[in-house]
Amino acid sequence: MILLRKLSFGIIAGLPGGVIVAIVTKPPWLPWAAHLAILGAVLGLIIGDRRQSTGSAFSIGLLIGLLDWVAWTMTLAPALEGTMPTWTIAVAVSHFPELVGAALLGAIAGLVYHALFTWWPPKVAPQRAKPHVVIVGGGFGGMEATRELDRRIARGLDANVTLISDSNFLLFTPLLVGVASSTVEARHVSAPVRAGLDHASFLHGRVVSIDTQARDAYVSAGKEGTLRVPYDQLILAVGAVPHFFDLPGVGEHALAMKSVEDAARLRNHVLSSLERADLEPDPAEQARLLTYVVAGGGFAGTELVAELFDLVHDVLHFYPRLHGLRPRFVIVHSGERLLPELSPELGRYAQRKLDKRGIEFRLGTRVTAATARDITLDSGESIATRTLAWTAGNRPNPLVRQITQAPLVVDPTLRVPGLPGLWALGDCARIPRPAGGFHPPTAQHATREGKTAAKNIAAVLSGRRPVPFRFGGLGVLVSLGHRTAAGEIGGRRISGFLAWILWRSVYLSKLPSAEKRLRVLADWTLDLAFPRDIAHSTKDEHHA
């Protein structure tokens, strides 16, 4: 019926223009009637039931008329008369009246079709409500899940998809250390969420609670108040937040590294400490200002202490009163060796490299308290410092505790057992490995978890079974400053300058857009030729 409607409307639309042209040109009526029927049918199939503006319908009809002139007047008519079609300028000019007639015919047919469609619009059958898939969290996992569902909607998935995040950009967290150490501009490590979505929608807000029984998410959206967002399937990808273990003073005085704001705050704090030390007459307070402690000896802490070391020493010549002084860098780690994620050999290599630069280690030790003037370790040692950077612990987002007791353990398909329609991934979930244990909370895992969750939801909506998440990891790399790095790729250990080049190449390739890759590459290139920027955007900090 739909096809018959299109063909009928098209043929009817061709009649008024066909009659006008026939009166002027007087063609043989039978071939002309067949010609009109074919032209109208083509018009109906092209425009179909798509709503067009008057100008658009006119333009489409005019184009069909011009194509009809080429196909009929210049090609088929001569062939039917037994002559070889030619497309020279002279022949085209000789058929100029037919060109005018064809254009007029097509334009009139387009306008008549538009009028018929307006007067007798197609009846739209009532449609069932599409299932609503909600993704909470715009990090690596949440964004990849949204993109995968977005692609599947383009291929026919019948669903509405909404991404909810309290930031409207995807943050490339592996380069936060570069922001803190002034090698990368803050805005270059983030990409706007909306730019990566074609069919999914985005809601800028913070999910404050989820009713898993009614399947409603409640979103704080600024002046709009609290919005209720119903869902059929929900992916929880809210990540983790810093965990200070309720240690006295640590939450108040430690500087975390979870966001662009955190990284910029740490950079400004370090630069402010240099400014203050340059003016400080008391040697003890000057030493306190020039002591930098990083808690946590994993990837984040090791990269951070190395890059802060490079930042301070790269700009120290700008401060004349600090010439001859030696800033102190200390890394505190509860494990017996640095970088437990790497093999013991590479961990020892990294420690040797940092030790040669004078970076101090407190291994098998934890921070137990902090003030604005010092930190205390569980060994009883006190370190006088104004700077404590914290990478020693994370905990699932508080939203997880509102749903169930953290950590949120999912089944191998990323479903939350006992809560239909709820899926979880990334740092806020514990995802079992087939061989035992849990997958690590890395960006490469979160990205693939997001894709798997999206595929599984598409499968469930289509009546198929979800599949388990399986990923063994591609390898790990850690920057050690001074243009050196260490890592393991495909089971092979790599270190030194080559590893550093590979580290930068891998991260550059993983940035979410060509624009961001070019900007970060420009930042890194400038860093090779010029000293790091010491301008900071916040007022000088004062501590008690």
C-alpha cells in the first residue's frame, strides 16, 4: 500500500505539467503518456513519504525534469527512431525547447506532489515506545558504550540512548600528568562529548540517585532542578574518586589527580611554592616549600613524581634566589617495590632511574596523617612539606553505595546480579576474569568493557544472549621523565628512550580526535625547544 501510494501520487503529480507541455509541443499521446507515468513514478519513489519544504520539492522535481531531458530527449527518443544518440553541444542546443519543457514538467510535478502530500499526509500507525538505554558517566567506558550504541542505531537498532555526565567532555586521563607538569595544555586533553554523537542524546547533569525497582535515574541539572529519567537498560560507568582512608588531615591537605581541575591546581600549587620559596628568608621554611611528596608508587604516582621533578628543575633558573638549592622529591609507597603492575626487573629499572636523579623512596610505608606543614608516616618519620600529591587510593563513586554495597561485583557479561536492567563497568565495578581475579581498572580495559556492554544490551533488546567480557590487555607503559619510560608490550619488556617514544606515540594515537592529536603534538614539540610555562591562573596560595 505504501509503494502504491507513492507511485499513484507521483503519476498524478506528473499530469498537470504533462498536459501543459503536451499542449505546447503536441507529442504522440501514447508514448507521452507512458513517459509521464515513468517520470511520475520516479518522482514518487525519490520523494516518497519524506516531508519536504516547497522549495525542496520544487528543486527535486526540477532536477528530475533535467535528468528526464537527458535520458529521454537526448538518449531514448533518438534510439527509438533508429538513430545513434549524440551528446554534442550543437545537438543539445537544438533540443533547448525540450529542455525548457522538461524542466517545467519536473518543477510542476514536484510542487503538485508536495501539495498532494500536504493535503493527504500518510497515516502513521501508533508505534510502541522505544526502549531507553541510559549511560551514566562520560569517561572512557561510558563514552565508548555510547558510541557503540550510536553506531548500532545507525545500523537499525530500535532504541533511544542518553548519556548523562556532569562534564560535557571526555577527559584523556593518561595525560593529566602532562597538565600538572606543564607539558600539555589542559584544554588539549579533553574532547566535547556532543561532537562524537550522531543519534544518541546527551544530558549535562549529575545523577544523584537511581531507583533500580522503578528503573528511574534522578539527575541534578542545575537550574532545571532534579529531573527523572526513566530507563529500560542502564550502564553505570561513574568511575572512582580519591580515597583518603579517613586519615587525619589527608583529605584537607592532599592534592588529588582525578580531573583537569586537580591537575591544574597541582601545577599552580607547585609554581606557587617556587615563588614563595624565592622570597622566603627562613632556610627551614624554604626547604619545606621545596619538598614535594607523592603518595602512591603505581603508574600514576611514579609518572607524577618524575614529571614534577622535571618541571621544577626545568624552571628553577627563573628563580635567582633558589640557585644552588636542591629541591627534594619523595615517593611514599605501601608496597615493597615500585610499580607492582610491571615485572620486578622493570620495577627495579624504574627505581634506579629515579634514584639517580635524587628522588627518595619510602617503600613499605604509608602516610598516616598530614597537616599544612608536614606529613607523618607509619614508620614514625615526619617529612616537612607543603606539597602532598595523592595517588595512593581510589574508591568507587558514592553513587555505587547508594545502589548496593561497594564494590559492585558484576557477572562476566557486565550485568549486576539481582538488579535487572543494570550493567556496570570501569573503576566502579569489579569484573571477573575467566582465570580468576578481576580485570584491572585501566583505560584500555574500560574502553573495551564499554563496547562489550553496548553490544550485550543490543543483543538483549534483540532477544539474543549477552556474551562474557574477555580481554587480556595490550601491554603497559609508564613514563619516567627525562625522556625515558618502561613497559611491557606483548610480553616483551622495553625501556629507555625507545620506550618513551612508544609511550608518546601510543597515547597520541589514542586521543579522541585529529585536532587533539595535533594540539598535543604541538605542545610536546614546543616542550623540546622551550622551557616550561611558569604562569599560573590562580592567586598565590597561603597556608597556616
